[in-house]
Amino acid sequence: MSDAPTTEPCDGCGEPTTDALARTVRLSVDRANIDTQRLCPECFADWIERYQDRMGSGRDDADGSSEIIVD
């Protein structure tokens, strides 16, 4: 058995990304998984920036039902 880190492509740019560097972004609506993306650090930073631009940063969700979960 090998101790080498596994690499899979980034869903954003396609470059190989080791598990230690990858981030998984999951989009769920009413607890149903809509989309899951494996992203390298650069694509993840771009995703966060796009999210903040589109959703507005600092908005409070009154009922707490909206959340971002990143592995």
C-alpha cells in the first residue's frame, strides 16, 4: 500500500490537486445535494470571491437556514 497522496483534477481548472490542498464545495437546497465541486486553492479563492460578490458579504440570515459548508 502506498502512502503517496491521492491527486484528482480540480473541477474548476482541471489541474491535478492533492487531497491536502483540495476544498470541496457542496451546494444543498432543502438538505438535497444540488452540486459538489472539488477545487484547488486558486479556484476555491475565485469561488469565494464570486459568492461574496453575488450574495453580498456580511448579510445576516434571520432564520439561520442558509450556510456555506466547505470541507
